[in-house]
Amino acid sequence: MNLIKKHSIKVIDHRKLLSEAKKLYRKNRLHESISILQKLIHHGFGNDEVTLLLARNYDKLCFLTSEAEYEEAALVHYNELINHSQIKKYKKKALKLRKKLVDRITTPGEAEKKAWSKAEELAQNYPKSAKAWFMLAANFPVRKNPLFVIDAYKNALKLNENYILAIFRLAYLHQHYLQDTKTAISYYLKMIKIPPHRDTIEPEAVNVKTLIEGCTELSDIFIFMKNYKKVLSAFDYSVKLFKEYQDILSIHDLKRLIKNSCFAASNLGTLSQFKKHILKNYNIDIDNIIEELGISF
């Protein structure tokens, strides 16, 4: 007996899907276009045309948002075509578009020139504003001049040494853009010593969430360094903050911290003791949380 039902077999019309992805790209519905292209690749229909369109989607997202992750994704796919495509037209197109992308993200434009002018104005005028320096840094494309952004955040800190969000941004920039882990750690540790209410520039809720983000980044660094005891220390601080600010935070905010801490405790051979410690001191059942959040380590 033939047990295979004909209607259960799904046939992918890859040409139709690619055409739909192109239409969505032209309409700036970029995430939808990317989703279709990733589906095509998943089902074995990836080719140079799909890769080029995927790169262009990420390129446009980078242009619209200035997010580094989209820039990196675009470069990865352009490089894939440049290095591996056997079809000359796709390789040539990828080279041209990659050059435009690199020029755009590295060459100062009119907005950047205005930002530098604004920086000079802020440096000379009184009264001085930590928030103004912060906004200047936050709105400047980091890839074009990370040191300019870092200096602007430092100027904000000169005016308010307890500016939690500015300290976090400095730590993050040193960690992810300058690959200066030592300096990043020093900023993160400085940040978590500041009570959320002491910085009055940003709302307390923003400061609380920023402190959790900082602990998460610290936890990732210590996992990489295999300094597992410090991973657990970062988690202990975060749980205390979570218990104090449960009206602001949810257990989902601790997901990466929980995963890292379980991994660290497992490597130290203290996973059972770690779970008992958290249950006894904070009334949090780690096993239930792991199941609820779908954490694996």
C-alpha cells in the first residue's frame, strides 16, 4: 500500500518566491524579503542571484538604520559572491556595490561634518550639558569615526560621572569596536557600582535595564575568558537587581545570564549547589526557568 499522500508533499516554486522577494525589496519591506530569501536557501535554492539580493537587502537596512549588524551581513554576502561566484556579472556587481557600501560607511558626509561643528560648539559654550554630548555621540555613525563618538561620551562623563548609559556605551564600544576587552571590563565594573537612582539624567527604568545589559556583556566576556567564578558573580548581582526591580524587569532579561551561569557552574562542577543557592536566597527555581525559556547549555 502506498502510504505517501500526494497532498502532503509541499512543492517550493522558487522562481515565484524570488520574484516576490524582489518586489518586497523595491517596496522597502526588507525583513520580509530577507525571510523569503532565507527560506529559499534553506530549501536548497540558494544561488548567486539570491545571495546578491540578500546582500542588497542588508545593505539598504544598513543605510536606513546605521546598524553595524546589517553592514556586516551585507559585507559577508558581497564577499561570498566576490570570492566564490563563477558568474562574472554577479562578481562584478558585488564588487561595485561593496565599494559603494564601504565608501558610504567610512567617508564623512554632511551630517558628520555638522556633528563635528556641533562638538566644537558644545565644547565652547556654557552651560555644558552631559545629555547634549550623549545625544551627539548616539546619533553619530560609529563606523565612520569611533574615536569621535568615544570622546563625546567621555565629555558627557566629565559633566556627570554617574551617567550609567554613557558608561555602558563606552564599555560596549571598547569591547565590540576597538576589541579592547580590558578597558571594556573596567567601564562595566564602574557602571554596576552606581545605584540606578543616582543617575538622574535617564529614567531609573532605563538605568536598571542598562545595568542588566552591562552584566550580560560582562558575563559573555568572562565566559570567553573561562573565568567562571566571575560569571557567577555577575549573575548574583543581576539577580539582586532583578528582585529589587521586578516591576521593571522580567526573567527574560536574564536569559543569557542564566545560560552563561549554568554553563559556568557546570564547568566548575557546582551546578547543583548553584541552583540550590539561587532557590534559597532568591526563591528562583533555575530548572523551571530553563524549561520556560528553552535554555540549553
